[in-house]
Amino acid sequence: MPTPRAPRRAALAFIFVTVALDMLALGIIIPVLPKLVLSFLAGDTQRAARVYGAFGTVWALMQFVFSPVQGALSDSFGRRRVVLLSNVGLGLDYVLMAASPTIGWLFLGRIVSGITAASFSTAGAYIADVTPPEKRAAGFGMIGVAFGLGFVLGPAIGGLLGGFSPRLPFWVAAGASLLNSLYGFFVLPESLPKENRVPFSWRRANPLGSLALLRSHQGLLGLSLVNFLGDVAHSALPAVFALYAGYRYHWDTRMVGLTLAGVGVSSAIVQGALVPFAARFGDRRVLVAGLLFGAAGFGLYGFATTGTVFWLGIPVMGLWGLSGPAAQSLMTARTLPTEQGQLQGANSSIMGIAGLFGPGLFTLTFAAFIGKDAPAHLPGAPFLLAGLLLVLAAAVAVAVTRRNSAALLSPVPPTSTTPGAR
């Protein structure tokens, strides 16, 4: 297996900025997209809610379909082209949404946004290319920091700019993405050597073909189940928090925004400062510990009778951020250099599947436990359910990583039915 190329500092900085800007751009539109939808529907809130829900579903569906396509393209043509084209596409898409004359054009923009934002998978493959296995958890932690920063700053910037015009945040997001692609054109080297590239095939690029990779190496399928359970649990907070906080604590939008910012800051600190330190304990231990911290955090959220107790759960929940980089590190170590893009595409597809039904699971649970016919009045039920999912994920992680680590790092020999076959 070739030694990963030493990354230029500017190249890793570009990958960090790319992920941060993608998340920032998504966050910027959170406060203003509902208002823009309302403006097209003459202020009809009921219709706007249905349309906005469809926007979220189609975005997740595009992630599911196109993440493996981008991953396979990057395995064939290199990471640089895919990352840069994705940045340009995202920027042009935000121009489209900023100038949308009808709700139909805005819907088209969300479709394109779901396609172009799939560059997360290629960014992950780039990190796997340029970092040795023992340092990958720290590299993926860097991506987690970018996610956290974007999640913190995006809604705040969007709310501020949206006070001037609901379309202004889209123009700002477009400018940021296009400028970043121009910057990357000059500083981003290719990370995938030509000898590690494979011909493009739709078998590898379609979601089902991409997911088939997870069966071809020891431990990947189990670790992907851990990721899936975590992705479903992760959707609990954005799905119900605003409703939950208003119902239980009578918080206004300002308090909701500050709390979400606190969650993002906590996550960024953990992934930026603690992930490199925790790596010395081994990815297996860190993965399981992170999942259990997440379960404890959700438990505090669910049983918190006051807002103060809820806030005490935020740093505990932040330690959940240890698990993601550890899981990524374990998975990339089980995958060939020619399959890193396909692996990241498969991971993003799993995230897309979770995004298709996770939010509905938690909103329906919330509604079921606050209604008159509820078996028990338990507003925190969605968070307790999410905590149980993370406990289950931790149990799967323990079972899947119990074997000798040297054996786990060895891929199953390819057969004629596996994506690794040549």
C-alpha cells in the first residue's frame, strides 16, 4: 500500500474551508428559506410547512443518490477536479436560489444543492489519501471542527443578513463558494496518485453498488450500521429542538439560536482539541466511549425539567464528537486506496437514508408523547429514543471491533462479486 502523500498546509486548509463553507452556506439559509417559501405562497403557513418538508426530503434524497457518484468520480479522475467543480456548482446553485422567480425554481435549487453538497464525501477521501492511518482520526476531527463552525456561524449570519432581505444570504453564500473554488484552483494539489485510480463504473457509482463495498471488507458493514444509528440519532436535535424548547421551557427564537450555537461550539472544541489527544487510547475505545457520552447527553436532554439542566447536557453531548473521527479512521484503515472515494460516498448515502426518515421518527415521537392520548407525558421522549439508538450503536461497535485488530485491518480478498474485484 503506497504511503500517503505529505499534504501541503494550504491544501488541508482549503479542505477545511470547503467543508466549513458548505456547512455555513447550508446554515445561512436555515433562518431565511422558510420566509422565502412563505413569500411565494402568500403567507400560507400550512402550505409552506408542507413545501418546506418536501425541500428537506428531496435534499436528503439527492445526497443519497449523488454522494456515491461523486465518490466514484473522485476515485477515477482524482479528488481535485470533483471538489473544485462541486464548489463551483454550489456557488451557481445559490445564485439560482437567490434569483428564483417562482417556488418551482427554488425547489430546483434545493435539488441542485443536494447534489453539489455531496462534496463532503470527496473531502473525506482527500483526508484519507494524505494522512497515515494512525493520524486519520485527527484529520477527520478537523472536518468535524469545520462542521461545528459552519453550524454555529451559518444561522447567525443568515439571521443577520435576512433582516435586510431574505435573498441576501443566498447571494453571500454564492459569493463565498465561488471565491473558495477560485482559491482552491491555485492551492489544492491532487491527492490521489494515478496508479491508485480505477475506471469509472456505474456499478460502483450507484447507491446500491456503493453500499455493496461495505460487505467486501471485514468490519465495514458493522461499522456502517454504527454510523447509520448515529446519523438517525443526530437528526433528533434539529428535528424537534425548537418545538421542544418552546413547549417545555417557553424559550424564544433567540434562546433556541444561542443553545444551538452552544452545541456547535462544544462539538468544534471536542473535535479540534480532544480528538488528537484521544487517539492515543485507540480508535476502538474512543468510538465506544464517544457513543456512550452521546447517549448520556441525550438522557440529560430528555429528562431535563429546566433549561439550565438542558444546558448542562451540552458539554456531555459534545463528547459524542469523539466517535465520528474514530469510526472514519477504523473504516478507512479497512479499505484499499482505490476505494476511499467509494467508501466516503457510501457513508454519505447512509447519512442520506437516515435523513429521509430520521426527522419524521422524532417529530412523530414528540407528538405522541405530548398529546392527550399519550401513554405518558414525556416531552423528552425523542431524545431518550436517540440515546437508546446510541447505546445500541455502542453495542454493535463493541461486537464488530472485538476481533484482533490486525485481522480487521486486512480486507477480505476480492471475489468476482465484490467491488474490489478487478
